[in-house]
Amino acid sequence: MPKKDESPLVTVLRYSEIGFIIPAAILLGYIVGKGLEHWLNKGWLVPAGVIFGVFAGFYSMIRLAMKSENEP
């Protein structure tokens, strides 16, 4: 529930942040996996980085959603 003294733009930005968490985490996992793959010459690090990014993104999204649900 938005705070009474909060502008509608701030509320929209707060809730739209949830939608950007997962793609950002996946992109970061891809970039880190690609860098580690190049450095260590292992072919499985990009998929592992993307999978880790998916899990990290969902974890962050759930944590942020629960935090915004509990705010007065």
C-alpha cells in the first residue's frame, strides 16, 4: 500500500523496480559467466551464470515484494 505523502510517480517507480530485477540479474549472470568462461576456458559457465542470475533475481524480487507488502 502506498504511503499517503508519497507521489504517484514514486509509487509507480517503486513497483516497476520489481519488473526490472529479474532481467538485470539474468544479464549480470550472463556477463559474469561469459567473463569467467573466457578467463577459465570452461564451456559451462555462461549457462551456470544465467541460472544463478535467475535464482538471484527471483530471490530479490520476492524479498522486495514482501518488504513493500509489510510497509505501512
